[in-house]
Amino acid sequence: MKITMVIVLYKLKPEASKTFQTLMQALSKNNQSNQEIKLLLYDNSPSKHDFNPLNYEGIHISYHHDPRNLGIATAYNFAWSVAKQNGSTWLLLLDHDTEITVGYLHSVFNHLDMPSEVVAVIPKINSENIMISPVVSDSLRPLKEARPVPGLQEKPVMAINSGTLITINFLNEINGFNKDFPLDYLDHWLFFEIYHKGRKVWLMDATLEHELSVMDYSRVSLDRYRSILDSEKNFYLHYKKELWPSYRRQLAKRFLKQMVTVKNKKIAMCTLKGIFS
């Protein structure tokens, strides 16, 4: 089966991307032919990087520069259109800072032939020795819950975008990725849609390392936090509606904690406004 892979870059040369480096290393050790693989590098950087795909043999690579930086939903939708042109069955989503392993890549290729109800195949994701993905999706504090085990996920789960393999047929069914979530909570929306449509997710027995810093307030700007908060509210207000009352209460607890622990008090005030808006 044909597979299109997309790596979304921002202010980073392709060669400097941990994902690109480790993916190329893993592909070089791949026992199967890479002829069925198409790799798209979607660059959201302000300036185009000097990159020549022809320098890499054995795999088809294309480079697309988009200085508008409209987020990952736009990048993924472009990759979806490319995947359809390629005649691919699957689209593999990758950030620029995920460490790809040979074991993960082998597991991906071994799970391309799945039952029709399975529209997404995902790995386990660790960050700083903590399994952060997938998690159960019926809780506001999923990291406090028991983690899913490999295999078919009957109960709804949510996984981060990077490392997710999703069928082109399902993307066709939902008309691609929702631009209402240009960056944050796009993964929440995607996995909500999977189970809302009565489909399933398969968790591979493969693990990737990924840096997750969006809720580290020392590394998140006020504008980015506003973006996260807006996306959160949109998701719980219009999609995971049953959790909306609990979410508002959780915001109140977050505000109190931020007032004590977060140096930039504008972030706490942003949370306070979010409770009442």
C-alpha cells in the first residue's frame, strides 16, 4: 500500500529537523522498498530554505514552502491533497521534533492492512519518561488515568498528531482537517471525529519520544496561550459538550494555580477571562 508522509517545519532547515534526520536513518535500514513512500516537507518558515530533494536517493521527497504560517491544519490539508494525487492509502503525520525509530517504522509498515473500521494507527508517545499519548478522552485530566494498552481501542482515545497514521478514505469522508483548529486541539478534534463516526483506532506496540512543551508556562508566550485557550473552549463547547461544565470548573482551578506559580500574571488573567467569556 502507498503511504504519504508529511513533516511540518517551522524556522528549521529540513536537515536540522530531528524527525527528518531519524526518519531518513530509519528508512535507510528499511528492509522493504521505499518506492511506495512519498515524503512531503511542508515548511511554514518565514523564508524558504535551500533544500534539494534530489540529494536524497531511494525515496521521493517534495518540498513546499508556505510563508503564511497558517498552522498545521492547512499543512495537513495540503498533504491530504498530495496523498490523493499520489494514490496513497494512508497519510502519516509528523512534527519536526519527533525521534523516529526503526522499530516504529517497521510497525507502521506491518499495520497498513487493517480492518475497515480502523481508520487511525498510532504509537505510544513518551515525553520526559511519561507516556503522554494516547490517553482516554472522557477525562479532563487524562494523564491521571490508566493508559490504553496496545491493540484495538474500543473506548475513545486521543493521541497527539505526530506519529499518527490515518486513512485517506476517512479524511475524504470528513473533508480533511478542520481549519477551526489551525494548530492547537486539532488532534482532539480528529480523534473525536473518528469515534463520532463509529470508527476505531489501533495502538501499536511501538514507542516514540516527543518533546511536549505547550503547557510549560515558562516556554509559552501569552499569544500562544491565548490560542491554546481559544481552541480548548471551542472544542469543549462545540464537540466534547458533556465535559463543558467540568472544563469551566477546571479553568477556575487553573487560574488559582497560575496566580501562585506562573510568573507572567497576564496568563492567569487570560484564564480568568476565559471562564466568563
